[in-house]
Amino acid sequence: MTSAVQASRLKAAIPPAEFYSMELPTMPAPRPGQGWVNGGLCPFHPDRHVGNFRVNLESGAFTCFACGAKGGDIIAFVELRYGLDFADALELLASR
Ligand SMILES: [Zn+2]
């Protein structure tokens, strides 16, 4: 199985809303069907003000207006958050 196939399977298996609810304890509970929502405090800088960090519950993309952290899906989030490369990020997500 190629990593691209593995990546798309993982993304299909893990809804971004569920993933971010687990990863972001300060994120307000998401309602289904929303796009960009408040992600709570940014995990990539010492964030004291909710509102800078946004996550997209459809694509899994994330962006922070304060520190500039951003990525296109939950795999990119795991890479950045835990300092992993793409393959290790896939492995971590698969083990969840
Ligand atoms: Zn930030």
C-alpha cells in the first residue's frame, strides 16, 4: 500500500471534527457540517487568546493567524504538532 493510499484511507476513517476534539481540549464542541470553526487555543504557540486558531471540519485544514502555523489536513497537523515526518505521522494516526 502506498503512503498516498494510506493517507486517503486514514483521512476517510478519521473525521476532522473527532480528531480535533481529541487534540484540542480548548476547542468548543463542533456542530456537524461546519467548515472553518474556532479551534480554541493554538497548540503551536503560547496562545492566551481564543480566536486566532481555526480548523476546517471538512478538510481537516488548520491555520493560526497569530503564529502562522497552517496545514491542509490532519496529517499535516500531526507532523507539525509532534515533529514527525509524513510516514511517521501516518503511523501515529493509524495507531489511534
Ligand atoms: Zn499559533
